[in-house]
Amino acid sequence: MYDPGELFTRRLHLRCPVEADASAIIAIAGDWDVARRLGRMPHPYSHEDFRFFMERVVPSEPTWAIVLRQTNELVGVIGLNPHGDNRSAELGYYVGRPHWGRGFATEAAEAVVRLGLVERGYAKLTSRYHADNPASGRVLARLGFKPVGRSNQPCLADGTVKPSVDVELIA
């Protein structure tokens, strides 16, 4: 399994997802209000989906469980999906609804962005968010991502294609 290493922030511990995270990840990803804001998240999210995540995504993409340092509670997942050019990657993340609005996505993403640009040497990071998810747009803007266009992107959870905002951060 690919281990992206551990990252620590003031409130968070970012570590590789493990089997013991199954119930927490299934609960967060199984929340319709989380899944409908993401491109690659099926709904409902089953144990088979968790198996796919652990067997296919985690080994091939740097992926971290977002864990509260104080309580050891898993509150979300964040990762980088490297592009084929080895010079850039796409940032993706989600946080459970009970933890929205507390800055955890921004705090985790700051650490992952720094790792991607400084340690991994990516020249560019990309991301996108569905237009009906302005909170994610605010997170990305705080990190310095700039809009570069609009596109229509699939939403696996509801089986539709949604208007989305494409953003990038140049090193």
C-alpha cells in the first residue's frame, strides 16, 4: 500500500486511511449532503465502496484520513490525484457534515498543498467544485486557487452532470 506519510497541523493529524476507519468513512461518505457535493462519491456508500477505496484509490493516490488530534475522531478524507505529467495533481477532499464550518478542510488542505508544491515539487495543483457548493470554493480561494474556467462535471451520487468551477494554484 502507498503510504503518503503523516502530516500534522495545529488541530489535525493526517494519516493513511486504515481498515479500522471503515465505519467512520462509510458514515461520512454515506451522508447524502456530503456525497452530492462530490464527483467520484457513489450514493448510497456501501462497504463494497469502502473496499474499492482501500484497494484502488489509497494504493495509487496520496490519500489521508483527516483526524482530530485531540479526540482521534476521523472527520474527513483528503488526497492528491497525480496527473499523467508528474508535474501536477488534483486536490480533492470531504469533511463530515457535523464538522462543516470549523476550518478543518482548509487546515488539512493547507498541509497537503504545501506537501504537493514543496516536497513533491508539483508545478501546479488543480481542483474543481460543483457550482452549488460555494463553501468548497471559499476553501480553495483561501488556499490561493484561482478560477480558470467552468465545465460540466459528473456527480456519481446523483447520476447527473453539474455545472462546476475549475481552479488551479501555480507554484
